[in-house]
Amino acid sequence: MNIKKLILQGEGTTLDFKKTITSNEKIAKSLVAFANNQGGKLLVGVADDGRIKGLKSEDEERYMLEKSATQFCRPAIDIRFEEVYVDDKLVLVAEIPESDTKPHYALDEQGKWWAYIRIRDKTVLASRIIVDVLKQTAQPTDQVIVFSDNEKKLLSYLEENGRITLKQFSKLIRASYRKTQKILVSLILAGVVSAHTSEREEYFTQAGGLQAS
């Protein structure tokens, strides 16, 4: 594995750098985010700026990761490990595959379980809509969409405005958040609407498939 080439890519949706593992709760969020998305790699022994710091031993870091994956992630997450030496410095590569039992949840410091996804180089709390999408994509079923007045109003709005939030959609069709969430989940799964999530907001556009940007 060419670690230097990986580092040059920079942190992103499928790659994260960790100088050390210091908290089971914090690293569990990263593991869950990768498993809920496309999978990814953690390079332990690499600073945020890409400098290779190395580890004295991989034992403690590996133990922390395995403990986080089994005790702080629900369902538990499988990790594949590889030790790589770069310029005589040890880097532990932890590879997290995309899960087929989504969604995964991480245990926080208050004892609560939360789902996370990976957005560019950030680990972001998943919204209820995204959690519902993850649940249903893990158990695929044929999606038959009947375009009622509500769906037609949404698509017309998107044609004119380009994007819409849950609050705006709820107001547009004069329905509860729960009802609008169900409509959006169905349209996302059918590839009619895309979800866009950031640390600040979540909005929806016309597109093909689930996106995160």
C-alpha cells in the first residue's frame, strides 16, 4: 500500500488521518460514518496536515479501534488492519468496509446512540431522513412511486427554485414533518430526489440517487 500516495489525496469521504486514538467515543463516530457511507480508511500515525508521525507500537491503537468497533458501535463493525512502515515510521491502516447492515450508531459520552455519515472530510450527524434512507437501502425493495399532488408540488417547486428544505416542503404542502419526511425518503430511494447534507443544513434537489455534499 502506497501510504504517501494516499496522503497526497488528502482527507475526504473515504479517508481520514489520526495522529493517535485518544477516545473510544470519538473514533466510533468515524467508524460508523465510514460504514454508513462507502467505507473508508483510517491512517493512524498521520497528523491532520498529512505529516507522518508514526506509532511506537500498533498494539494500543489497534486495541482502541477494536474496542470502539465492538462496544461503541451498534451493530458492531468489522475492521481490517495493515501495518505499513514509511521512512521507518509505523502507520496503522484501519480499513472499514461499506456495511450491508446499515444504519450503524455510535455511543456518545452521555450514553446515547447516534448515526453519522461522512461528508467530504467531516463526520456529520445523520438526519432522521438519512437514517430512514439507510435503513431501507440496507433492505432493498422495489420502489413504486405514485405522483400525487404533494409530489407534483415538490417537483414543480424544485423546477422553479432548485432546492428545498424539510421545513419549506412541510409548509408548501401544509403537512406534518413526519408526512413530508416519508415522501422525501420514498423519492430519494426512487432516485427522483437527492439529499444534500452539511454541518449547517440539509436540503433536497432533483437528481439521481442519494448524494451528500
